[in-house]
Amino acid sequence: MAKQTKYIIVSGGVISGIGKGIIASSTGLLLKTLGLTVTSIKIDPYLNIDAGTLSPLDHGEVFVLDDGGEVDLDLGNYERYLDVTLTRDNNITTGKIYREVIDKERRGDYLGKTVQVVPHITNAIQDWVERVGAMPTSDTGRTPDVCIVELGGTVGDIESAPFIEAMRQFQFRVGHDNFCLIHVSLVPVVGAVGEQKTKPTQASVRDLRGLGLSPDILACRSALPFEEGIREKLSMFCQVSPKQVFSVHDCESLYHVPILLREQGMIDVLTNRLKLNALSISKEIMLEGDTLWTQWREFARRRARDLDATTIAIVGKYTYLADSYISVVKGLEHAALNVKRKINIKWVEASDLEEKTMHKDPLKYHEAWQHLCAADGILVPGGFGERGVEGKVLAAKWAREHNVPYLGICLGMQVAVIEFARNVCGMTDAQSAEFREGCETPAIVFMPEIDRTTMGGTMRLGSRPTKFQDSEVARRSAIKKLYGSVDEVHERHRHRYEVNPEIVKELEGKGMQFVGRDAETGERMEILELDGHAYFVGVQYHPEYLTRPLNPSPPFLGLLLAASGQLEAYLAGEDLVDDAETKLKL
């Protein structure tokens, strides 16, 4: 008989963006510390097939998976917290469900029947959740013991209704002992005296119960810990035990949320509710869970300590919404804490560095340049479209000329090539074909195999191998050493344009070395490093997608080490952490 996966559904009420993703990820982490195998699913009720065509300013970062799936940023949280590798099927959208049902209808699978939301759409949702919930997500190949399902949106939304109904039916399909519902709600602090109000949560739970779902656990977001009597009041009016009401108040960092939940007894509640003690877990796997928890607590402790700060300027196009670069921020945080530094991010809107801003808004222009010039390191992330590109070129130029540590990701690598071609190689009109299709000196060109007409899911996506060159330059490069001197690395990509191979020889002759190229053809430039510079690295892929709290991404690690003056010591093999007992995996 196949093992029955247990399901934890995380719903949200009162407002959107309340923190369901972090609570879902934190719950999964706590279960992993017990030695359980955990997977996750995110349900997004929008009609898009995937997140690939959504604007980062509208919906936050588009996260890319190994299989090329362009998904919601919450799947990035799941991978980072649970250290798993998810697939595009772990992100369910209304568009995917309706497309599957309509395709079946066209094939004749429902011949003679009227296709309806209930039962056809709701059955498709349940089948999808059950199928993906049993898929292994790690190299061990172990079937998940628990699947965390985050239900996007807010209870009561029209677009969420089919998913709510599907979960109502699903609780009977899998059985009472295999289904647990965590409802995340808001306890606002109102008035001058800061009184906490429970009515919004009461109303949200009432709506949820009216739809046929009763929460087993209440996770209440608030600025402050529960006042006296609030837990008991919520318990009384929401029909849950006081020990199943959790205060998820603002804390020092998101890394403290699992600790907060554990201290309030989340593991005991889940163990009792889902009969987790009945699961068979080997001592070896349980020891892995204990080690994970020790490492995580140390990581969170460092985040709270008063460490020396390192300032990194992020020069981007979508800086007005920090979630647009959430994986980049996490990559910097993970690298910083692993080398005992606190990260201080200065957001620089790329277009503010351009000369036209000096005439239009001098204050904004000078403030942007002040942030850039004062930074210990500069990071230029990916992006699409022409806006702000010349500002990114200027940032790369500043870093190169002033020996400031620099990391360029995707477009950040491409602007570094454009700047170098213009100002070092004398190609003054060098440009990207993305912005000037008929330019005379295209430093960046459109990849020949990419579809020029269909936008969704047609880029070079997913995990691809990059091979370090068999040359003396590559062998002594800092970035290869940071990767552990391996010959090949696998990283995730998301791009349509690449460095023009016709100008590579000239660029390398002037000192811009392409130490990593694609393993398939050897003609696609993947990693560049500048000769004689403190740390000037560009990567065509997106290393931020594979960063982990206890295992930082090498390009980010190099940037933080260089920006904090520790790179040479690290590459020489010196130990950066004094206390061996609390050393992280680094």
C-alpha cells in the first residue's frame, strides 16, 4: 500500500500579502527538523498560465525552477527554507487548471457530460494536489511525508472560490488525520493606546467556516505579541483551542519566525493533529533534523547580532518594490551572515544615475550617485527593456574604474560587456540588440533559437550546465575557486539575449576573461571576470535562485567577501569563523 501523504493547507484572511508564504515555509522547516520529508505547492488563483509575463512591479519577482518553470516568488521561499527542488507543477494557477479541463473536454474525455466547476474543476484541482504531493523533491527520492499547500489570495475572493471548494472536498478524500488547515489572519493594533482588535479575524474565520472549512490552527499576524486575554478571546469566538492560536508578531527577521512558532508549541499541535508519531523515521534522518535546527538557530542568532555592516548598492529597474528582487536580497543576506557581516542595502534606481535625471531632478540624481559611490560593493541584477540601461552601464563603469567589487547578473553582465566594449575596446557605439535592433556594433545579440513572437515560456529557461574553460586564466580565477574549483556548474537561466561571440576575442585581449561558457556548444558566454580587479564578475545565469540560508551562492559569497575585505583570506583557505561549534555549512 502506497504511503499516504499528509496535507497542511495555509489560507489567508482579512488582507492579501499577510505572510502566508513565510508561515507555510516556517511550518515546513519545523517538520523537517523532525526528520520528515516535506514538499510544497502554491495555488495562485489568477488566470495566467504562469508568472512569466507578469511585471515584477505588479506581482514581485518571477522565480525560475530547474525545469524552467516561471513561478510565484513564494516557491523561492519554499526552496530556500526546505532546501528542496520543486517543479512547475508545484505552482497551480487557475489558467493551468482550466486549460487542463478544456483540453480534456476537446479530446472527448467528458463526452456526453456538461462540464462544470463542480465537479470537473474541483476534481482537477484535487487530482493535481494529490499527484504533486507525492512527488519526491530531493536527491534522496523519498516520497514526502507532508505537503504544505498555500492557498493564494484571500478567503472570500471570487477567483479563489473553486480552490476553497476543492479543499473542502479534499479533506474527506484524504481523511481527517491527513488534513490540517492553518488560517493566517490579522490582529490589527488600533488607536493611540495600541489596542489589539480580534473582530477582523473572527469575521474571516466565520467566512471560512461558511465555505465548509474549519481552521485547526490560527496564525495571527500583528505588530506586537498578544495582549493578555487576546488568545483566549480568539479561541472562544473562532472555536479553536487556545494552544492552537499562535501570535506571529513582528520579530527581528523572517528567520526568527520558525523559532517563534516552535516556542509556542507548533510542533506539538501538528504532531497531535496529524498523528505524526505514527510515521516511521530512522535515527539517521532524525539526527539530520536536529543538525538542521542547530544550524538554523545559529543563522537566526547571527541575523540579530550587531555585526559589522557591509553596504551593497543594488542598481535596478524595479527598486520601488523590494519583492521584485527578493531572491537577490536573500542571496546577499545568506552570504553576509555566513561571513559574519550584516548587509546594508542601498537601492539605486538605474535611471536616476543618467544625465537626463540631473536636469530633471538634481536632488534624486546626486542622491543616487552618493549611494553608489559610498557602497562597498555594487550589484546590477537582471531586467528587461531599455529604461535605466544607461544608468546600469554607468554603474559598471564606476565599479571597473574605481576597483569596487561588482556582480552583474544576466542584464548586469551584459551591461558590463557593453561598457567595456565602449570604453576599453573603443567600440563607442556598442549596444544591445534588445534596445537597438539594427545597431552597428551589437555587443549583445538575440539568441537564434528563441521564438520572437510568443512571449510566455519561450526564453532560455531553467537549469543549464556551465563549463569552466581549460585555461590558466580560468584555473586561477576567483569565481572558479569560489565554486570549489569544479569543472562544471549547473545554474538557472532566464534570458533571450547573449554576448555576441564575434567580439569575445577582442574583449579577452583587453582583459575581460570569459572563464565559463555553456557546456553544450562552448559558444555561449556564461561567466566573465576582469583581470586585475578586486572582484568584477558577471554571470549570464541567475545564481540567486539557488542560494540557501546555510549554503550561500558562490557569486554572492565572492561579492560579500570582496566588499568586506575577506576574499583573499578566504581563497587562501583561512577560516573566517572563530567558533567551530557554531560554524555554518560554509
